[in-house]
Amino acid sequence: MSLWVWLIKDTFVNDAAVLVIKKEKREALSQYKAGFITISGITALFNFLPVLNIFGPFFGEIAMFNY
């Protein structure tokens, strides 16, 4: 489970940051680490639920953009 959280956090944070945040401000993302881990944990839980796993990536990406 922790591997899923780590992979989702790194992938989604980088995807969302590249599209929305300027390069100079990306280093300041470490102060929001707890929120990113929480969102990634919820997204990882979606992967283990049979029908909801289809919506897991969508939830994760939308939540990262809104956060």
C-alpha cells in the first residue's frame, strides 16, 4: 500500500505541478506533503475496490489540481 501511495504522490504531484505551477515555485511544494500523502492514500484505496478502481485515477488527478 505504501508503494502505491508513494508512486501516486510523485506522479500526480508532478503532473499537476508541471501544468499549473511555475518552475520557481515548485520547490515550495514540500510544505504541502501531508495533504499530498492523504490524497494519494485515498486514491490508492480506490485501487483495491473492485468497481471504484476505475475512478481512482480521475479522483486523484482532480484532487491534486484542486489542492
